[in-house]
Amino acid sequence: MTDMSGNDERVKKMSGFRKALIRPELGGIIGTMAVFSFFLLFAFDSGMFSAQGVLNWSTVSAQFMIIAVGACLLMIAGEFDLSVGSMIGFAGMMIAIFGVVLAWPMWIAILVTFIICIAFGALNGYIVVRTGLPSFIVTLATLFILRGFTIFIPQTLESKTIIGGIREAAEGDWLAPLFGAKIGGPIFQWLGDNGWIGTFTSGNRAGQPVVDGIPMLIIWALFLVAVGHILLTRTRFGNWIFAAGGDAQAARYAGVPVDRVKILMFMFTAFCATVFAVCQVMEFGSAGADRGVLKEFEAIIAVVIGGALLTGGYGSVIGAALGALIFGVVQQGLFFANVESSLFRVFLGVILLLAVILNTYIRRLITGER
Amino acid sequence: MTSMMKKLMLTAAVVASPFMVSAQTSGDNLTYILVSHAPDSDSWWNTIKNGIALAGDQMGVTVEYRNPPTGDLADMARIIEQAAASQPDGIITTLADFEVLSGPIKAAVDQGIDVIIMNSGTPAQAAEVGALMYVGQPEYDAGQAAGQRAARDGVTSFLCVNHYISSPSSTERCQGFADGLGIELGNQMIDSGQDPAEIKNRVMAYLSANPDTDAVLTLGPTSADPTILAVKEMGIAGDIYFGTFDLGTEIVTAIKDGTIKWGIDQQPFLQAYLPVVVLANWDRYGVLPGNNINSGPGFVTADALTKVEEFAGEYR
């Protein structure tokens, strides 16, 4: 793209430095460096940077990343989804109901759950674009509706709110390992045998490395970040997303199918939430009615730390991924640094505030907007 | 840009420095981490925090308390994994959901970390994950004992105010109470939520719709405090048979004035205090009690309330 702009009067000339500064992920990059420096200083010998510790905060960050990618694209398209957390609980519960209570094959349970959840996402989007109501309100309603069903359905069918046995039901299934498996086992075994990572000293897993593979959760996170980033920056559809969130009316005049873009983004957010839920129930083997509480805000926080504008039209998937990384590292790192756990929210608030101020400051400084 | 980053780092360091000093007084530097399933908002767990802090002081060991802020059990599993990665000498944890937590707990045990299960779970589950012991009050049994006591007092129907419906142990308490009474639980358990105003209004709505209800069972201060207000406002305080799990300042006052017949004390202080003592003596001298420890149930009635009142919400 840059080589075409050489003598095109429609393209404004800009120095490379300035270009680097107005990237939305700049704040995220600085924040990531600051957070890692901080924990390298204060928690270096606490086990945080051992293989096991790294896997711990990577997994937590990956969880945030999965929902942050969906929330990020949706926010750039100018809408919010507050039902993400409830959707996670609902999707997990649906898999348990279909796969365990109704004893369907697990791959059918997973596919049907995806279809139901994405349909709810589409419904969210359809109501928002049809009624013109703020997505904040529409998805707030979905938040309560889905959470209500997540408690009501298992209570009615099984008279309990946690349904287990999912791991056993998924045994031998062809689709389930895509969400619940760990990969790279032999490599970690080799690392453990050579003494580079810790091994179990007792019990029936003695001799095995404490980290026995990369969970699919992390692979999904990286995959979704890559797909989201390419979609947003390298495709026509990506431009439509920016346009729909920036100025919807202007975008319509320019021929952008704004409604379709928004509905698709709601569906993608629901898809991300469902991926999160499936990975979770496959790993832990049970679905609970309280899963995913407040995850919608964690997704939004990660996206905002990553430099996206709450008003839409501006943001980056890489930034959101970095925001998720910061969030995960801080959340788990504070435990490693032996900080009183009730102060976690204080730190979270401070980081959020600092990130938003920094992002706004940089953007005003560079773009000259007010 | 660099100056701004420096400033940011400096601020972060200054803000954080007071919390970074860990109290390592004893020579052998033993560290124990207690992981609970309770959300930040559950006030009952304050007693647990005070219990481990006191035990830590007395035994000269470092103790830490960790919990998932929203009470999400999947987050709790991550915290146990994190705790294991930081290589403490022992982990004291609740076993609120066996399926979710057994994996991380077993992994910690296999790494050579001593684990004691407290509060939630059963002695059998504790043995299965390879824990040293279980310290707590078996929930179903406690509910059943309470139900039998209520049955002797002539109760035939009840309302169970469940403020933590997603935890299986809460439901077991209600189920045990119903079985103790010898009746079906059915619709007598309501999901009250955590908000005091909502709990109060839901209790009032249920009791207005079902005026024949003999008894109310609450599962802790979170649901008991608003329920006390509800029965007082409805003018049935003292008439309706009111029992509760756990103690707190309001509950003790209500036991005293006759609103509440009894409180089931599972003595959380012991659930936090004893594991630290057991672990420290195990690590130092290799001595270990041969059995699980039942910290409850004990029924607290209007008699002998002085000690309870003095320390309610702190150590009781």
C-alpha cells in the first residue's frame, strides 16, 4: 500500500515516527513492557517465570484474549455486547445438557451449542439494528435472560446447578479434542527429562513434567487474534467494520452494508464466547450456572486497555490481545508478588485508568483532535 | 515517551512497595496458601482470614489468602494452579466442585505440596485427591441434623433461602434439612441472589404467597440478615421457626431477641486455624493427627451467647 502513495494527492504524507505513534496498540505495547518489567523486578523468583508459572498466566491471558477479540471487533463496529459472560455460562450449560443429560454424541452437542449461541448473537444484532436501541440496553437484557436460563434449565432437569461428567462423555469424540486437548506433550516430556522444566516428584505422575502441553485454549486465542487482525486490517470487510463504527450514516451512503456488518460482529462475539465456554467445560469436565460472571467487563477492559475507542471506529485486535495479556499477567502476577488479593481490583482500576488516560493523551497529541 | 514510561513505572513501584514486604519472621520460612471459593462480597470469610492470620502469627509461618473475586470456580482452579507454581510448603483449599478442582489439586499434591481440604467437599473426596486430611462440617449431615431437630419441634414445611445457588454444598444443606424433616424439597428452596434488598423482598413475597410456611432456613449471614428484617417487617418474628447456618453479628442479636431459634456454627475459625497448625507441625516435626477433623455442627441457642457475641464476625 505504501509504495502506491508516493505521488497520490489524495494520500497525506506522514513521517514513519508519527505513523508509529498513532497506532492504537501503542498504549498496549508500552503497558505490556511496563507490566513485565514490574513483575520481573518484584516477582522474579516467585515461580512466576518458571514453565508452570508462565503457563498459568498465559492460560488466563488466553481466556481474556478469546473474548477480547470478539468484543474488540464489535466495539470497532460501534456496538457493545454485555451478554458475553452470560453466554459463556449458557454455552457451557447447553453442552452439559445435550452431551450429558440427553447423552448426545459430544460433537453434535458442541455444534448445536454453537448454532444456538450464534443465533442468540444474531438476535442481539438484529434487535439492535431494527430498533435502533443502544446495544448496551439490548445486550443487558440478554445478559439476564441467558443467565436465568443457565440456572433454570439444569435446576428443572437435574435439580442441581453444576452438571459434571462432560470429560467422560467427550471421551473418544473427534471434535472435543479441538477444544480440550493439550499439544506438544512429547516436547515437554523431553524438556522435563533434560531437567529444563520441573517434574512431578511423587504420586502416579512422578517423572512427568509439571507442564505437559500447550492447552488448545491458547492455540484458539492466537488463532482468533490472527484471524481478527487480518480480517480487520487486510480485507474490505475490515474497512467496513471501521466505517460502520466511525459514522454509520456516512458508511451507508458509501455503500457499506452497515446492518449486516453489525449483525455479523454480534455473531462473531457470540462465537468467541462459545469457544471460551467449550474450552472451559472440556478442561474442567463440568458446567456451572455461575461460570463467566462479569467476563463481559473483563473483555471490554482488555479492549480499552488495548487502545480501542468506546465510541467505535478506532481500535486494533493486536492492541486488544495485548490488553488481555496485561490483564492476565496482572491478575495472576499479583498473587505471585504476594499482594493482598483484595487489592486486585484497586490495581485493575488504576491500570485501566492509566491506560485510558495514556491512550487518549497520545491520540490527542498526535492527531490534534479534541 | 521514555520519561512517561519511567514515571509510570516509578508510580507503580511506589504504589506497590508497601504490599511487597512479606512477613517472614521464623527461621524456616514456611509458607501456606489458603484458597477459597468465596466471592469478595461474602463477609463470612472474614473469620477465615482472621483465623489463618492468627495461626500464622502463633506458629511463625507466612500465610496468604486467595479467592476468585466473582466466585467463579473455573477462576479458582487457575488460582490453585498459580499457588502450586509459586511453590509454597502447603495449600489449604476448599473443594467446592470436585470435577473442576480435583485436577489442579492432584497436580499440586503430585508436585510434593501438602494439601488440606477445608470447609467444602467431603472426607472421601479429600482422600481421593491425596490431601492430608479434611477439616470442616459435612454439609448434608449438618442440614439433616438441623432438619431432625426442627421435626422434633413440630415443623412440617419450610423455606430455604439460598443465596449461593450455584454452589452444590448450599443446595445440599437445603436438601439435608428437607430429608431431616422427612419432606420433599420441591419449590421450598428459592434462589435469593446476593443483594440484601432483593433477598428481603423475595423472602417477603414467598412468605406472603405461602402463609402456611412453618420455618425459614437461611444459609449464612448474606441471606440471614435481610431475612431477619423481612420477618420483623411482616410481624412474624418469633412466631416463625427460624434457623440459620453460620453466625454473624446480626444473627447473634437475632438469636438473643428470639427471632432466630438456633444458628448452626461450623466454627470456620477452626477450619482456617487448625490446618495451618497441622501443616506447620507436620513440616517441622513430622507429626499428623490420624483422622479428619469435624469443626461442626454445633447449635448455638440463646443460652451461652456471651463468647459468641464478643467475637461474632471476628473469630466466631
